[in-house]
Amino acid sequence: MATAATAEMLPRFLLPRLSWQPATAPRRLVAVAIPPLAARQLQQLSHARRPRITSARSDRSSPILSRAFHASAPRARDHHFDTLKFVKRLRDEGFTEEQSVAMMKVLSDVIEEREAFLLTTLRPANSIQNLTRTMVLREDSAKATYTQKVDFAKLRSELLSADSTETNTTRGAHERLSNDIAKLGSRLRDEVARTQASVRLDLNLEKGRIREEALGQELKIKETETKIEQEVAALREKLEQVKFQTLQWLMGVCTGFAAVLLGAWRLLISEKPRFLLLGSLELFVPPPTAPMPNGTTATDQPVNSAHDALASVAQIGGMIQPTATNRADFLAECQSEAFSGVEAIFRTYGSARITGLFDEELVSALPKSCRFVCHKGAGYDQIDVAACRARGIRVSNTPTAVDEATADVTLFLILGTLRNLNVAMKTLRQGTFRGASGPDGDPARLPALGHDPARRAKCWARVFGMKIRYYNRNRLAAEDEAGAEYVDFATLLAESDVLSLNLPLNPKTRHIISTKEFGMMKRGIVIVNTARGAVMDEAALVEALDRGIVSSAGLDVFEHEPEVHPGLLANDKVMLVPHMGTWTEETETKMEEWALDNVRLALQQGRLKSIVPEQKDMQ
């Protein structure tokens, strides 16, 4: 019934076309949906149960069977149709491949059921014909089945091939499209990156150009400002020069006028100019038997050797000596106008024991008539030159009078430190001999830190064959160098074997040698100081000796005289001399005569023989 219902639902064109149609038989076929093999078994069973009809008349008595039999012979192959054409028509009608296959299966079942029905309902006229017909039908059915299978296989193969081809084509197209899209995206990214890089480069170039222009403008502005500042500075300098020249001219005029007035006043009252003697004899004490002028003793006479020079100055000026024994008394004596009319002051290094340092307080207490301070000595660190300048007081010193005597002591200290004589003499007194090394072994580089290395260079190079180097604020002339090599300060410290300090003490040179400078020196260096104690930091020197940076030292001056650092006193590698570099009669005479010459020129001509460098413009 299911097969019949399915057959009724199929389109008309799917049903087989038969040449006959029973008049009384209904169009609806009643059949059972069974497989082909079961249908054959059922057909055989029906033939076995059905009685055999032997009469030909009885065979012909059934017009339906006769018509069906005779109709089936010429129409045996009417139900075989072109499968491909049928499938194509199904596809043209809008059926899918699965629907077409299902319809073909249904059609095959209907055909087989009909064949089974015909075989079971229609009895043949004779068995031979039926057998033949059955065999032919079976053969045709097998051929049709095989043909259908082949057609279906071909159709399936074609469909699979078409599907595979279409799939491959679609996949290839998809891959090509994906590749094209990827390439296009890559090209777009590259193009965007190149565009961004180009824009960024252009921006950077523009920024660089703008920055360069700004820097150029800034440099131009700075150059303009510098030029303006230079011009302003030049104008100020010219103005200062004009002011200074005007001041000098006024001072000259005033000085000349004052000198004329003073000369006239002296002529009128016949009074000599006065000068003040400030000094102590503790630095150099001549033999007690030496005759002293005017019955004075060696303890109160500021001039020890240059008596002729002192007498010469005393003829042109009145000499005054203070009675004070300390700074307070001296200041009180100044305020009491005891030194009224004093124009020049002769002072020694030892006078500081009475007056103290020549600082601003003392300078301001001096009489207004005082215009010159003549110092006996090369170093003038006890005098506040700036305070004297503010008061219009000119200061002089004796710069080269001590060179030879100081050089002798320097040589003594160099030899003593190089040969370790301090320890040798000490151990000798203890009954032990000890050897030492000298400067004639490995050629030493002996530098001089100061203003006059020429005399030392000639002496040391001739005696010891040493190579002399020096450092000074200003390089000396070639004839004054005497073969000494001028180097910078750092090179002097780093390459020297022996360092000799020969420079004045001032705010710039105080502690010029300290911890930092010791760190720049060659290990095992020898240091000699005959200048001023404060040019070197004694505490740093003691530390450098303990660390082995400085092998030995020779000192004629000390930072806090007369006190000496305990670390120096306790170290046998240090030779100590109590500031006696100028303790010679010849040197004392030179310094006294030089200082008295400054006094004489000051009283007679209003000028100085050797004004200090800071006041060269006041000469």
C-alpha cells in the first residue's frame, strides 16, 4: 500500500507508459512493498499453490490475463527509460540530487512490484513460453538493473567529479582571492608605512630645519649680545682707564702740590720727614760684641747690619721707634698721635710679635700722613695689601734679596731628604751606620714651583745633572729660564721626583698643595718647602707621609709658626729647620739695605724701588 501511495504521489511522467489498460480494472494498484528477492520467492510459492490449468480454453477464458500477456510481449521493454535523461529532467524540474536518487529508488521498487504482480496474477498459456518469457524478463530486468547501476555510477561519478571540480575551482578561486587580498593588504600596509615614513621624515627634516634656524638665530643673538657686552666692557674699561688716568693725574697733581707745600713748609720750619721703624732682632742676632749705634743693644735695634744705610736715611728724615710691646699698646700709641707726621714705615717679619698682623684694623689706626710701608723680606703675607690700597698706602718688599740664601737651604734639604741624612745622623748618634741613595743614580726631575727657577736651575743642573721643570703664573723669558722646562701644574705634580716650593703666600696660594694635589703626585716623591708654611696643608702632608705617597720632606717653614705639627716632629723622614733660610749676615744686610732704599725713595721722591705686584698701577 505504501508503494501504491507513493506511486500515486509521483508525477505522471515518472510512471511507465503501457499500450493497454484493463476496462474493468481500477487504476489504483494494490501491491505489497517487498524486496525483489522476496517477490520472487512469493511468486514461486503462488505458482506452487495455484492449480495447474491445462486447458487452452481456460487459458483463453480470462480476457484480462490474455490481454495482459499479449500486451506484455510487445511492451516488455516499455518501462526501460533513459536514466540520465530522467535525472536531467528531474534537475530541470528543480529537484536536488538527493531527491532524484530517492525518486529513482521508489520508481525501481514500483517497477519490480509490478513485475511481481504480473508474474503472479497472469498465468501463461504454456509453461515453456512462460519460462522463456520469465527468463527473458529476468534477463531484461538484470540488464536494466545493471544499466541503471552503471548509469547511477556514471551519474554519481559525474556528480562527484563535478562537485570535486567545482569545489577545487571554488577553493582555488578562494585561495587566489585570499592571496590577492593578502597581497593587496600587504601592499597597502607597505604603502601606508612608506607614506608614514615619508611624512615622518619630512616632519623630522622640517623640525631639524626649524631647530637649526632657531639655533642659528640663538647663536646670532648670543653673538650680538656678546658683541654688545664686549663693547660695553670695552667702553667701561676705557672709562675706567680714563677715570684712572684722571685719578692718577689728580693724584700726581695733588702729590706734587703736596710735595711742594711740604717742601715749602719744611723750608719754613726746617723739619725733616719722619719714618717709623718697626722690627725685632729675633730672626738674626749678630755676635754680642758687634758695636750698635747710639748705645742700643741687639734686642731693641731693628737694623742689624745696614748701619750706613740707616744713617743715610736718618739724615733726610726723622726716625721714630715705638715703645709698645704688644698690639694693644701699639694701637693705643697710634691713636695718641705719637706717630703724627710719619710718612713711611720700615717693618720686619718679626715686628708682628709686637704689632700683630698688618691687617685692616691696624692700617686704619695708622696716621693719615702715612703713605708707604717698606717691608724687609720677600714674603709680605703679613700685610693686608687691599686694606693698604684702600688707604692709599703703597707697599714694597725685597723680592730677590733672599734668593741665594734660600737656594742654599733648599739644596741642603733636598740633599738631606734624598740621602736620608736625618735618619742617618740620628742612627749614627745611636751608634749605628746606615747607607743611603743619592740624586746621581736615576736622573731625577726636580721641579721648582715658584717665580725664579733660573738661579736654582743653573746651580742644580750644574752640580747634580738634574732636569729642571717649573710652573709659574706667567712663563719666564727664555734667557731667564736658563734651560728649565715650563710645564702645567698637573704635569709638574704627576712627573716630578722632587718638588721644591718657592712661591709667595697669598689667598690664591694658601694650601696650594693639599690632599687633592698629593693624590696627583708620583708615589715616593720628595717635597721641600722654603717659601711659607701655609702654602702646603701640613695635616695632608702628614697623611701623605703615612700612606707612602711622599717618601720624605724637608721643611724650613711651617703653617703655624712657631708651632710644628706633631706628626712632622715624630717622623724621622722629615728634615725640620726653624725658618732660617735667610739667616746669613749677607742676606740680612741685603734685605735691610733694600728696604731702607725704599724708605729713602719714598721720603725724597714719593716712590718705591720695588712695589708689590698687586700695586703696580699705583707706582
